[in-house]
Amino acid sequence: MTLFNIASKNIRKNFKNYFIYFASMIFSIVIYFTFVSLKYAKSIQVASDTSPKISSAFSGAAVVLLIFVAIFIWYSNSFFTRKRKKEVGLFSLLGVRKKQIGQMLFYENFIMGVLALIIGIALGAVLSKFFIFILMKTMGYAAITHFAIPTAAIINTVIVFTIITLITSIQGYLLIYRFKLIELFQADKEGEKEPNSSFFIAFFSIVLIGTGYWLALQDIITSNVWKQLGFMVTALIILVTVILGTYLLFSTFTVYLLKMSRKNKKSYWKGINLIGTSQLLYRIKGNARTLSIIAVLSATTLTAVGTAYSFYYNNRTNAELANPNSMMFIAANKNISNEVNNLIKYDEKHDILYHENVKALQIDADVKNLNSIFSGDNVNYTIISNDEFHKLAKKQKRDEFLSLKENEAAVLDAAYMEEWSPKYIGKTVSLKVNDRDEKITFKYLKKYNVLNLQTASATVVISNELFTKLTEEISTVNMEIYKISNEDDAKQLTKDIEKIMPDEASFSSFYRDYASGLESSGLLIFMGGFLGLVFLAATGSVIYFKQLTEANSDKDRYKILHKIGVDKKEIRKSIAKQVLFIFLLPLLAGISHCAVALTALSKLMQMNLVIPVVICMGIYTSIYIVYYFLTVNAYYKIVTKVE
């Protein structure tokens, strides 16, 4: 029997132990292959208006995915090589040469890698159309009826994963040369030393994380700390304090808590808690680095996916805020206005809900008194009368009434941010009317607009009397406004109108902003979701591998417990508690880090992220729970297996 045959037989007999590793490799290959397929797919480039954006986005995502998958496969393989040390030592003791053992391990890993590659590409090819459907749907495009797998995607995936498999196979080959025979037999007993605990370092870990949180939650614009340290330095401090604090939290603070729990004699001596607590205590130090990486990675994944989903979730609201009207333009040419009206009127997909002509003034203003951090001393305002505002507000079903007299005004600021925008109420600005200034005082602030932002920009409402007075000195502009039904499905109509619209008309439409936001956020949520799933599968698998490695080390201890009368129910309960501790720590730390990051982000963007983030956290936690139960069941089967 050749070494290749022995390796194949080992894989068949031990496939249960390899399954999660094998499945995770297949999953990673499927996702990578899908990303590369989307990058090269000509059918998508034809369907999309911004194909270069999609291609570059998937290229970047594929690189990130590749780096992570390579690290994950290498890391996972190292767990399996440790698990095989005793077996390798036995081969060596029986007289098998190191070169032959190394070749056998090389063949095993290479066979697994090649099988995973074949199955991964096959599944990727089958599922690609489904993934394309999801991508097109999230980006707001029609589904593609025909999709061919690009040959370039297959070649790219084969080359990349063949190289990764070769590297991990060489890693397995070198195992026999890296350790002495005695070390191979004592592998299961490595790290069996009670760690030291320090109250000072435990407390310091909390201080570090607290410092990072405090800095992250400061107002970036007004905070003196951010101003003095600078953006890059402060961000780096946050990153270092949180990551270092997380590591110390797992390596020292948890040790301190576990040692404190031993002092609670009532709980410690109940059932076999003594065994579970001791095993956690002995191994927590060795698990600290892994748990820290998983916590930080979970936080990064949740933050990225949560942010992407938030943009997608709030896309319609943002488009409506910027475009309260379906279409709007400055009408300087009557023929163009009539042509636009005919295009909308005779379009069978849309009905005109309202069509208004608004008289407005476009005036430069001196706004030094506002002390705005976003604009200079001069801005251009679109001025409308009180009556025009009421007319539009009624059409838009806004229950609003403004009572403006003389030089009183109301500002309509759809992009208003509580902490950073000017404090308008009571402030006076000067309108530059020919050779003189007309002062107006803001009486009202409305955090919306009745005109489209791109066409009208900053909008101010003044009294009817003042508007009439100003029209005697400045020419008005006529703004045409349309509200149509099915405004989120107006692609062709918008294109037809854009063809005849001159640049000076400042044409704006709800559909254009809505579709653009849907495309960008849809692309982000698609990539974020898939990358998040890969990261989650990888982190869950790493904990699974590590726990199963420990389960094999603990078999003898649990057999002794069973022989002295401990029933299997009690053993399972003890295992469930131990594994829960290991799964719960990085999950809670990751959610905590994510919550702080997203709170800071929501303050910065003035956007409510609660609902989309809770949904993402719920999905993430649910998948993590599935991994938890799989690990508990596998651990239990290993330690209770009768040989």
C-alpha cells in the first residue's frame, strides 16, 4: 500500500473530524469563486450603469477575502496538525521514516484541498446564478436571464487555492521535523499550567477598553482631545487600547474572575463545576489570543455589515429627504417644459399626482453670523414666499403653517445636524440685493425641504410682503415641480427627460438619487453580507476546532468521571457550560465593541442605525448559537465515545 493510499484511507476513516474544516474550506472557495465570477461576468457589466464600480469593488473584496481565507486555512490546519502529533509520534516510534510520514501528511492535506476546490467550484457554478439574482435585486436591477461562468474565474480560483493548499500541505509535511519524539507524545499536555492572575492588570484591561470607548464616543468636530491629537493619532489610540484591552481582558481578567469563582464554595463544589472551572482556568491563557482575534474580527464584521445594511435600510428615507418631489427643474425654456410635460403625461406607468410652478429668487447672502463650520461667509439661497411654502406643504401632506411678517424668515434644512449645523433661530443674515443688503431674521427652522436639494440648494421662506418687494429688484426664476406615481420605477422616464434637459436647468429627480443609493448600498450589503458570513464561518470553525482538540485531550478525564459514578447528563451539562464560556466571551466583547463603534458612527452621520444593526446582530448571534450547539454535541460524543 502506497503512502497516497494510506493518506486517502485516513481521510475516509477520520472524515467526521475533518468535516467542519472541509466544509469551511468549501464555503470559502464558493464565496471567493462567486466574487471572482461577478468580477469577470460580462452580463452584469451590460446590465449595470456603473460596471467599473462593480468590477473594482469585487476586486477589492476578493483580495480581502483571499487574505482572510488564507490565514484561516493555515490557522485551522495548525489545529489539526497538533491533534495528529501523537499519531505522528506513533508512526515514528514504529520505525517509519520522517520523510515518509511528512509525505503522508502532505498527501492528506493536499487531497482535502483538491477535493474542496473541485466541490467548491462546482457548487459556486451552480449557485452563481442565485447570487447574481440577489446582487441584481439589492442593487435595484432587473434579474439576468442568462449567466455564463467565466473561464477566467475558474482559472483564478484554481491557481489561488492550489497555492494555499500547497503551503498548508508543506506545513503538515514539516510537522515531523519541527518536534522531538517526546514532544509529539506530550502534545495533549501542553499548556497544562495554572496561569497567574493580577488584579492590577485585570483592572488595567477594563481601563484600556474604557479609554478606547470614551475616545470613540467623543464628538469628532468639537472634542478638544480629537483636535489636539489629530484624527489619525486618535483613531490609532482607539484601535490599540481596545485590541490590547481585549487581549488582557481574556488573558488576565477572565483568569481573575475564574479564580474568584473558586472562592464561592457553594457553587464551586456543586456537581462537577470543580472540573469545568479548573479546565477553563488552565486553558483560558492559551485561548486568549484566539478569543481576542475572534472578538475584534466579530466587532469589525458586525460594524461593517451593520453600516452597509443601515445605508441600504435608510436609502429611501434619504432619497425622499433630498427629493420631496419626484422631479424638479428650473424652467427657462417653454418648449422644454412642454416636452417634459408630454413625456410625463403620456407615460403609461406613471400618473401625475401634482404639477406646480413655483416662483423663486436666487440670492447670495452674508451668513457670517451663523458661524457655520460647513460653509464660508457667503452662500446662495433659494428664496420662496410664505404662500408658495404653504401650497407645496399641503401638496406634500405636511401639516405645517408659518406665520411670517416683515423681515422674518424660516430656513428649510433637510441636512440639519443637531450638533454641527448652525443655530438658526434668532440669527440675522444679510441678503445681497443689488447694491444694498436686506437683513432677515430666522424665526423658524424646519428639518426638511419642500424643494429638491440639487435644484434649490439651501431654501429660505420669507414673508409675502418682503418677497413682493424683492421681486421688484431681482428677477424671479420659475421652478417646475412634478410628483408622480411609482416614482421608484421611473428609470426610462428619467433618462428620456435627462436627454432634453440643459445643464443650467439643474434637473433633479427622486429616482436618480434613489437608484444611485440603492446601487451603492446594495453592492455594499451584498459584499458585506457575504464577507461577514465567511468571517463568521471561519471564527466559529476556529473555536470548534480548538474545542474538539481539547475534547480529545479530555477523553481520559471524563472516562474516569463516568467510572466513579458521574452520569452522562451531568457530563453534558458541564461541557455545555465550558463551551458556552468560550463562545460567549468573544461574542459579547464583539457586540460591545460594535455597539460603541456604531453609536459613534450614528452620531457622526446623524442617522438612526438601531433597527438595521439589531437585525444584523440577531442574525450573527443566531448563526453563532448554531456553532455552539454543534460544538457541544461533537465535544460530548468525543469524550463519551466507547473505544
